[in-house]
Amino acid sequence: MASREGERSLRRSPSTEAIEDYAKAIYAISHEREGLVLNGEVAQRLGVTPATATSMLKRLADLGLVDYRPYKGVNLTPAGERVALEVIRHHRLIEAYLAEALGMDSDRVHEEAEVLEHYISEEMEALMAAKLGEPSHDPHGSPIPGPDLLPPAAERRPS
């Protein structure tokens, strides 16, 4: 299983933001329904063409982040799920911090978190979580993955 250190270096590579956005989109879609996530669903979620999505999904497969099945769809690998959960944790902690510590309106925090989620360090993540008392939910009521990067209990699939 990939370490957080390895994922930190992944976030520093040139196309990391796109990689994280794809992992997050696949994670979200896979928790909305059963089965493989279709390339077209990812394309629609991210506002890209199906060809662009397919190209990136193949790249994610080369990186070991998804199991890609041509003409069928994808599943996140354990490493891909950790990347998704890391960026989701960052996003939701940022939303909570902006709302609670800075008093930003909850209808604005999502836009800010979409940008910042890709750029905060692990140290900043830990400081925000500690300042907020390791919150369990963001201002919109979505569960925040813990520092262990396990899916929040509300999002875990039965084994």
C-alpha cells in the first residue's frame, strides 16, 4: 500500500491536480452506485470529452491508481483510493476551517476548497485538523476521512 509520503510527492508532479480530480471523481461516482465507473461518467463529472477522460484513465492505470477495463470502465486500486481520500480529506478540512475559523459563508467554502485542496501540505492539514478538534464532518454535513485515510464510516462498503 502506498504511503502518504509517496502521495505527497505525487501531488507535487506537474499534472497532479488532474490526477487528484480524476481519483476524487471516480471515488464519488463509485459511492453513488455499484459496478465499474464508466469513462463517460467521469468525462461528464469533470467536464471533459470522453476521449480526454479515456486518455487520463489509461494514464491512471499506468500509475497503478485504477484498474482500467477497455469499453467497460474503471475501479480505483487501493493506492488510487488513498489518493482520492487524501484530496477529499484536504477539501473537507479546508471547508471546515474556512467556515469555522475564518467565518466564511458555507456557500463560498466549496469553491475555495476546490482550488486549495491540491496545494496544502501534510503539516497544514494536521494544523487545521488540530485547530478544529479533528472534525468528523464538513460544513455541508459530509464526513471527513480521518488521518488514517480510511473511508469515513458512512462511506464504507460492507466487506
